[in-house]
Amino acid sequence: MKNKFYITTPIYYANAKPHIGHAYTTIAADVLARFHKIQGDEVFFLTGMDEHGIKIQRAAETQGKKPQKFVDEIAGEFQSLWKKLDIKYDNFIRTTDKKHKEAVQKVLQTLYDKGAIYKGKYEGLYCVGCEQFKNENELVDGKCPDHDTTPEIIQEECYLMKMTSIQENLIKKIESDEFKIAPEKYKNEILSFLKTQVLKDVSISRKNLSWGILLPFNEEHTTYVWIDALLNYLTGIGWDGDLKNIPDQWPVNVNLIGKDILRVHATIWPAILMHLGIQLPEMLFTHGHILSGSKKMSKTLGNVISIDEMLEKFGADGTRYLLLASGPFGQDIDITMERMVEKYNADLANGLGNLTSRVIKLAQNCELRIADFESISNDEFSNIVNKLELSSALEYIWNIIKEDNKFIEDNKPWELQKNNQEKFQKVMQELISNLYLISELLIPFMPDTSEKIKIALETKKTEILFQRIK
């Protein structure tokens, strides 16, 4: 029986066009999905859009559009970008989908019937940018650190979900890695938070907000956007909201998220599942932010790198490589256009491109063909990818590339071809075999480049894989 592998990206908020951070997470998820397909696993890769809430309602109003038209356009932008980046997802869920809305209402009714949701009042500091209530200790100089805005004081009747009652159990599940939070520093951060703060019961509804899913037991209230959004990880694999019909793909093997949404995913998300009696995701993997010149990207600083600009300059495979090779996955990465151009020329044009062209030209005088090589399994490489050490996996491949370029310089096969045919064939066997291995290992990371190398090995004709950028 095949192993299953179910991976999700965060569900992206449809208030603005996609940016480089969205691309980074989705490329990583695509790499992991492709890698597991190659291993023969039954893979499901889910991404999609979170399309409700006050922030979207306001963004649509400022553009003079109906919210549905506004989110349709944004969803189209995301799907167009995923196509350009060669992202192969299995489902693109939208929280405005009729089936998703029906399932969410069914879940809310179940939680209400179980007594996990009750009517109450909530007063707090509400950040519209985060669509979240904030504690005083989360603010910096009275402002939300992520949006640099002063939260609004909101007091209103709402429905709340019990959090305090699940806190101890949640701590145990995180400590034992039944609900694994990785990398370790994020696990420690959440445990520290859970052990020093009493979780307040969270508001799961807003009153008199038109853009959202109505509560089935009180239609004056709309579902709080996070509750609606988090359930996508179940509805996106076809769940109808009935506890007897949990899909076979469940649980999630890897919930991939950015660190800015860690707390919600490590508290509200497992709380919903625990109240429902549904198994928690196996792993919540958190990656860092993309910085530019050691600073957070911002239009004010003028250091924003556009994903469209990267695609235009480096192509899809070049962009995929440069983002994932920029630093350990799970930590903040720091990129600048200058450094990426330098790395593109060094690693892709001079490194991989140069090696491929040299080997193929020399192979024209050699009897070996790609058919002589079987598919290669590499346990060391697989272990690196399974640990989600994506930049280390690329380093592993590039070490082979560097060694092979050095091997060519040391052995001078063009001279051996003239005076030592036996050694020439032996050297070429090593080089062709390694180039085939490189093409295999590159499949999840740079699918188009991998295919081009295989065609070159088969036909013994080569094109320039990566033009140098001046």
C-alpha cells in the first residue's frame, strides 16, 4: 500500500496581489509534493484563497467593487502566478466556494451542539490588518508590530469558542510531538506562550458584518474569518463537515506556514480539531520572513523585490532555485537583486549550465547513452529533503556539480580522447552518470531544467540552459 503525503500552504488572504513571500512558501510546498510523488507516495497538495472578512470588504469598497468580483480578480492573479512558477497543486480552494461554506456551517453547528461554542461578549483591541484581537503585550508602542496601526477597541456580542479547557491537553500534544511544531525554536516559542498565559476563549463571530459565512444558529452573526479559513485544510480535500466522513488524506502531513501566523495555527486551529475529536496535523512547519538588505521589505524603504521581476530576469526554474537556495528553510532569508544575479551567474550559468554543455559536447564522441542508466535512488539526499532542509538539498546537488567541473579540469577528457580511448570512456561514464543523477535530483526543484538535461543526454545536443546576466 502506498504511503500518503498531504501538504498544504497557508490559505492566502485575498486582499491584495500575490508577492514574493507567497511564492516562496508555495514553491517549497510544490518541491515537497513533487519529491513525494517521485517516491511513489499518494500525494495531495492543497493551496488556495481566504476570501472573507472586514479587510476584504473594505478593500473592495475602496475600489468600488462588490467583494465577490474583487476576490475573483485576486484569485485569478494567484492562479496565474502559480502557472508561471510551474506549481502543480491538486486543488485550489476558495472559501467562497459553496461546498466550503456549507461544510463550515455544519462544523459550527456541531461545535455549538457540543457546547464548545457559547454566546457571550467580547471586548478587546482588534487589528483589522491581522483580522485578530490583540493582547496589550503583543503591541509595540500601542501598535500592531506587523501593520504599524493602532488596533480598534471593539466591544460586542459574539459567540466564543472555549480555549482554556483545551490548554493543558494542547501543551501535552505539542511537548510529545503528537502535534509537531518545527523548527524547534517555534515549538519552544509556543510552549513558552502556552505555559505563561491563560488562553482566553476566542471570539468566533462578528455581528453586522455582511461579507462572510452566516452562523447557522444565529444569522445576525458572521463567522470570524480565521475559523472559516482554517477549515479549508479539511474542506479542500472534499470534507463535507460530517464527522463520519473524514477524508482518507487526513491528517495533514505538513501544514506549511509563515511565522506571522504561527500562533493562530498553533492554538485556534488545534482547538477546533480537539473540540471536534479530529486528529491533529502531524507537523506544523514554520518558515521565516524574506528580508532584503537585512530589513523587512517595504515600499517606503524601496527594497521590495517583485516576484514578476524575478520571473522576467531568471525564468521559473531560476526563480525557484534562487529563493530556496537563499538560506535554511525555517529561518529568515535575506536577498537582494544584486546578490541573486551574482548567484544566478555563478551557480546556474557557470555551474550547472557550463557542466551540462561540456559533458554533452564530449559525449558526442562517446558510446554511452542515457538508456544505460537506471533511475537512481539516493538515501542521503532523500533524508535531507524529508527533514525539509531544502537549501541543504540544493547544496548537495551543487557539490556534485562543483566536483564534476573540477573532475573535467583534472582529467582533461578532450586530450584523453586523442591518446587514451579506454580512459576517455571511463571518465565519460563517470560524467554522464553524474549528470544523469543531477537531472534526477533536480526534478522537484527545477522540473524544466531537469527535463532539458535528460533530453540533451538522450540526443547528445545541448542548448544554453542559463544565459549569463550582465
